[in-house]
Amino acid sequence: MKTVYDVAQLLRKHGIIVYLGKRQYDIEMMEYEVTELFKHNILDREIFARARSILKQELIKEQRKNSSLN
């Protein structure tokens, strides 16, 4: 797992499709969903940590991009 797309595919395997129309919101919702799967022992710690790391990095990039546009 290396990209946000990979995390989205992981969620899709569990019946979760995230599309809110804005990339930043999508990433935040994916992070929430990954956390919920982990809390319910559906994801193991290693996969959860990797997915969360990817989403955090992408969220930071997206926030920087959005702040530079304003």
C-alpha cells in the first residue's frame, strides 16, 4: 500500500466507498473509516498504521495546496 488509491481499494474490499467531492474531505473520511475498521478489529495494526500514515501525508499536502490557493 503506497497511495491514497490503495487505501481506497482497501476500504472498498470492506464495502466502503468514499466520495465527498473534495479531495481533502475524502481523505479525512477515509481516515475516519480506517480508524473505525481498526477499532472493530477488522484491520490489523500494521495495515492500519500504513494506511493512516499515507492519509496523513496526503492530507498535509492537500492542506498546503489549498492554503496556497487562498
